[in-house]
Amino acid sequence: MNIKWSDDARQTWNEAFEYCIENYGKHFAQKLLKILERKTNSLAVFPESGSPMQMLDTDTYNYRSITLYKDYKIIYRVDYSNDYVFIVNILNMRMSYETMQEIISGK
């Protein structure tokens, strides 16, 4: 399967990467980038390896998540008919359920 990223997911990742460089150093940011690459590459092969995120499901989409690092998860959905995994966003799982829903729905 191919991997596609939402604009929001790309923006969140870029902001997180820059934050890591500024606060933890380039070495840590590069380590996090390698983890991200490994996780997204594994989703291309095993798209259902992430945990279901039923609390975020809608009538249209079923969401899954895979841990990126500690409390951060990659939120995605699988589009079998078009053969791709769509990275919706990267979320801090300490945020409220309502905030997660708002981010996922784009409100």
C-alpha cells in the first residue's frame, strides 16, 4: 500500500520536528524521524497493525493508531479500494477526547 499524508499531519510533524531540534537537539530529532519512517513503512505492509480508535470513528471512516513515541500516536485510516494508508494526524494522547475529535474532523 502507498502512504498519503494529510496537510495537517505534515504540518504537525514539521512543527514537532522543529520543536525537537530546538529543545532536544538535532540528534534526538533525527532519531524521531527514523522512528517515524519505520512506523509508516510498516503501515504500508501491515495496515491493520495499529489499534482501532473506535472513539474517533465516523459513519465514513474507521480510524487506527500506532504509537510514534511515548504519548504521541500516528492516527490513520486505511483506504482498501484505492490501496493506501492515509495519515490523518499525529496526536498527543493526553489531550481530551473532544479535542481529538475536533482535530480529526478539521473543525
